[in-house]
Amino acid sequence: MLLTVKNLSVSFGGVHALNLSHFNLLDRELRVIIGPNGAGKSTFLDILCGKTKADAGEVSFDGHSVLGKSEVHIADMGIGRKFQKPSVFPSLTVYDNMLLAFKMNKGIFASLFFKPSKEIHDRIHEVALKVGLQKCLGKIAGELSHGQKQWLEIAIVVLQDPKLMLIDEPAAGMSDEETEKTGELLLQLARQHAIIVIEHDMKFVEQIAQDLVTVLVRGKLLMEGTFDDVRNDQRVIDSYLGRANVQLENF
Ligand SMILES: Nc1ncnc2c1ncn2[C@@H]1O[C@H](COP(=O)(O)OP(=O)(O)OP(=O)(O)O)[C@@H](O)[C@H]1O
């Protein structure tokens, strides 16, 4: 097991945001987490990457405890996070954004003496090819389409070569074509990395849910199962799929 979570809880001002009895993830598993707004999905990823401190529980990643560690330490352990909000530098080229990500990974001190080597250049090209941005390396990031910006964000996480990637709503705001490409990209990345994806778009979930889907409701685990198990579960329909916020077009 790559990730094992037990009795993980966190409250904000007395309100339970997360009360997760258990969650297990295999190496190179692609897990989708769904659930209504406020279910605790982002909070869960925030705890896994060290952005939010848990009140109680256990999180073991690759045999090491995660809770109490800093974000930098957790990134070094092999957990990479892509947030929903874009965080690329719009005035830099795609290449320079990726180069900067490389420098940041190496730490501020090392980056002062950092010279791009052929190895780094090759790695940037390799990752750009993977995410479909090989022809855009010289382009200013601010001029990319919304989908391309998201792929650049994913590329920046891939550059860290994390064992586990945490990805928050990658398809939000994308065209149908971009969404489908993103799904293909995630399925391809799952051959080398474990991935946890939070998503509301059920058509996209259907495309990428080759393994288990986890349903959270009000901070708790409602159920885990295949896409079809989840789609046909009356509790999931009542608490989530029947609601207006779920993107069910063409579904
Ligand atoms: N920093 C915070 N301070 C106070 N309350 C918070 C904080 N972060 C999350 N919450 C609360 O915790 C609960 C879980 O929120 P969270 O954002 O994890 O849900 P979510 O499932 O990701 O929802 P969405 O689908 O809308 O993104 C909500 O009630 C939210 O208001």
C-alpha cells in the first residue's frame, strides 16, 4: 500500500470538515474522489500535502508518517499537488515556467548557482511532450488556452517526479476536447504515478475511473466502489448525483 489513512479528522472553528475513517491507495492507482460542495475533498488533499494540519489520525505514505511534516518535507517525500487555481507565471514562457519549477525544487540557495544543463533541458522537453506542450515551449504562458495552462500546471508537478500526484478539479472550465485530452493524460500518467483526482464532472470521472471511486459526504466516507457501483448507489444519488452542482451534461 502506498498511502494508508486512519481516523483522520480536522475541524475549523468547531465544524468537522473531515472525519475520514480509512482510505488506502495502491502504488500507481488512479483514484477519483467525488462528493458535494463542502464534503471535505480539498481539505483531505490539503492535509496530505501539509497545507492543513490534522487534529488527529494517521497518514502513512511509502512507510513514513506524513502528519506534522512541513509542505517542503512532504514534497521531498514524493507527494506533489496541483491546485485548482492557476499558479503559473503568465509573463514567462512555458519553458521558463518549467525551468523555474526545477530551480524551486532544488531550493532557493541551490537555484542561485543554477545553470540549466542538457539533462534538465531534455527533461523539460520530455515532460512537455508528455503533457502535449512540446510545440508551446517558447510561448508566453499567459497566451496559452485555459486547458494548456492546466497542462502546464500538471507538467510542473510531473517535473518533481512524485510517487503520488494530488490533482484538484483538472477539467474545470475546459472545453469537451480539452477535458478528454486531460483524461487521456491522467490515464497515461497513472502508469508511472499514483494519482488522486477530485472531480465534479461525471463524464470525465467515467473516462478516468479505471480503479476505485471514493465518495465523501459531510467529511465522511460514504462509499467506495467502481464507477458503476457509485453511479447506481441510491445513497450517492440522494446525497450527490441528484444535486444541481454535479455536471451531468451528456451523462
Ligand atoms: N481554511 C478553512 N477555514 C474554515 N473552514 C474551512 C476551511 N477550509 C475548509 N473549510 C470548511 O470545511 C468544509 C470542507 O470544505 P472543502 O473545501 O474541503 O470541501 P470540498 O469537498 O472540497 O468542497 P468543494 O467541492 O466545494 O471544493 C466546508 O464546510 C468548508 O467551509
